Amino acid sequence: MKRVLYIGYLKEQSDWGFFATENILALEKAGYEVVCRSIDFNTTGRVDRRIAHLFSKDSGKDNFDVTFQHVFPNHMVKSDKFGKCVAITPTASIPWSTWQDGLDLMDEVVELHNIQSFSPKTYANNYSGVSVPSMDAAFKFYTIASARSLPAILRCFHSEFDVDESVHLIIQKEQNSGVNYHDLITSVKNTIGLMPLESYKKDMVVDGYDTPESRYQLHTYCQAFLSENKLELDRNDTEALLMGNTVIMAQSTPNRRVVRLTRKIQDVKIRKQSVEKALFPDLNNARSFDLAVDEKCLATEMRKSFETWKENPIKFKDFAGSSEAVKLIQEDSIATFRKIIGE
């Protein structure tokens, strides 16, 4: 049995921690002797209980056949004890960044979307229970958007749909954002200019901590997820797809296993916009680009989803297909891991 070391941000309540945990579970299911090590940004975070037992197997002195490094490239290291070093990253090449130095240390670089696994049991459970009488029978768009992305979504929703149509918008507050969403919504509506502020349909804002179960309940209750403006599928996008929902997002690279298996994504055109950011200045600077949604295209896709739902509300959401997709994705991930490890 080959020994595998998996290094990641395993205490982080983020996409990096979530995806790494799911991959570790797939490796264990495949029969490998898996050992975990975590790089910690947040000392108050906790490791997922499903992989906690794998930390006790690490003596700190052992040799491994393969080491997966699911971390930022500037945290990647090479060691004789690590065996074959494999980087798992959102993209396989960052040629103009100093991060490329970290990737060049690795024996192999694998893009996350080619290897990502999901636990079938998670998506087979029943997460019903949310009920808002005025919305239960209606079509529900929902989003877990930042203050940066929400204005475009609000403008598209309130300019495309009349107040008497059977459609609503639910907004899950971004965790630890520090933004007053009610003030933001009011500010945006004041700029739309179609009717007096008090005449617009009320948007539902979900307060409180964004726990996995609360997200699963939201995925179950709603029909179409409005994603952040980005190129890659993240945890919220994949969860929505695998729980039977349509995802509408700015997406220039649609060849993803999740998309192929669920066939439930609708693309929105994008345009590039240069930005400057303080975090990781060697990567996020004026040579990088952000995404700005084509709002006309977004509104069109939202209308298309709503009209399709009206034709057959029950068929619109296909949980059976999504469950099968999860199983196929995990099987495909395990096969990819075996190929990388050399079996």
C-alpha cells in the first residue's frame, strides 16, 4: 500500500479547506494510507472530524511515496521524504508571477477541476425545512455574493422582472463581510430609476452564520444560483449544481467535469477589467484582471431560467441526475489519483 501525504489549509473554512478535505476522503476511500498536514492561517479553525484521525498517523519523520500540496505556490516545498510532489492548484501555469517558482519545484501540477472529488452521502441527504409562505410556490434566484458582485445582480433582477411575477431573489450574506446589505440594496435600487423605492419587490436577506447545512438548505429551497463574477467553479457553484440547480455565472472555460455531468450551467459573457489589490501583490496587481458581467446577458439568462421553470417546475430541478453525477465524479477522481500515484 502506497503512503500518501496531503498538505493543505485544512483548518480553513474556505474553498481550499473544503476541496482538500473532499479529496482526502476520496484517497482514503481508494485504499491509500493517507496522512494529513495542515498549514494554518487561522489557529481557531478546526479540522473536519471526518479526517481528524489521519493527523495522528504523522510522526514528522516518515517517508512518503507521493505528496499532494494543495496550497498556494509560495507555500510549496520540495523534500526527499515527500517522494513524488504533486501540486493541486486552480491553474497549472502563472508564467508572469513569482508563484511560478513554487509550481516549478513540483514533479507534477494538476488543476483542481480535473481531480476534485465530492462525497456522495453529502448530496443524498434531505435538507428540506426552509419555508417562506410568500415564496414557497415561486421561482427563487439566490446568491452568496459579495458587496462587489451584488449590485449587478440587483440591477438585473429588478429591471428584468415585474413586481407581480412569481419570482424572488434571496441573498445569503457573505460571511464576515462587515457590509450592511440592507443599506447596499437600498442604495442600488435608488439608482435603477424604474419606480419609487417602496414599489420594488422586497429582497430576502439571510443573516447569520453561513454554515454548510444552511447552504444545503438554501440549495434545496431555491432553483437558480447566481454566482460571483469569476472564471472558476467554487464550492457554492459546485454544491448548487450537484443539488440539482441551475448556476448562472461568468464562465469562460465551461469544460468542467461537474458541468459536463450535470448539464445545468448557463454562461454569461464577460469583459476584462484591470484591478489592483493588496493581497499577494506579486500576483494581484495591475497585470491581473477581474471580471465584470455583461448585465444585459445576465438578465437574459435569468429570464430564460424563469421561463423554462414555468413550463415544468418539477422537471426543472433534477435531484436524481445530480446524485448520479456525484458518484461519477468521485469515481473519476479516484481513477485520476491512481494514475498520478502510479497504480
